[in-house]
Amino acid sequence: MTKAESGDTVTITYEGYLEDGEIFDSSKDNGPLEFKIGSGSVLPAIEEGVVGLEVQETRTISSEPEKAFGHKLEDLIHTVDRSSWEQDVEISPGVIVGFKTEHQGEKHDIPATVTEVNGDRVTIDFNHPLAGKKLNFQVTVQDIKKGDSAE
């Protein structure tokens, strides 16, 4: 049987879950995922984890933060004045808020999570919500297109 290797394009079904079993992402919701192994378009843990698998083969992949969304960085946590938002916007812990920024002439929306509200001061975290967490994925290869025929 054909085994997935670097340069191949694979299609997988998957379920991503935290150590406590909470599911954070699933192909049941988003459909199968297709990517080229080695392209860097998916988390390194997933790219590395599918290498050697055959079609219909399943593997559980565990990923430390450095092969997923990285470690939580303290310099991405900021405290700002409540006046930064319109008064009718709900600001409470757990709410995702968006900030607009410009980088190299392009405008971007940057999400952040409100972690604390203390009077007129709001603490927001610009880290990815899964930063610092060990992630697990159960993946099943659905298709493999060999590197020379995947283009």
C-alpha cells in the first residue's frame, strides 16, 4: 500500500481535543482537510503525524505547544482603558474582541480574549486561545496523492 510522505497531498478526517477530552475542532463540522505534507499549511504535529500512514489508517497524534500554537507569551497580554470600546459593547471575561491594525500597508483584524475586567481597566490576551496547551488529534487518512502527481 502507498504510505504518505513529504511532498504528498493528503486528505484527512480529524478530531482535535484537549487533554480533558474537550473537542476544539473536527472535520465533522468543517469537512475533510487536504494539505501538502511539508508545505507548512497545517500544524507541524499533524504534518509529521500523517507521514507513514496509508489510506484508511488512523493515528492519534499528541502535540506539545511548540508544534501547535506555541507557548503563551506574557507580552501579548495587555491592560487597556474600558473607553477603548463603544459603551454599548459587552466587555466581560471570555468575550472575543477585535482590533484593527495596519501592517505593511494592509489592514488586519486581530482577535483578543478579554481575561479580566476591573473597573475601567480591561485585560486582554492576544495569544491564540490554544496557545500553551497540549493538543491531541485523531486523524484518518482518506486519500493520498503522490508528490509527483499531486500538482
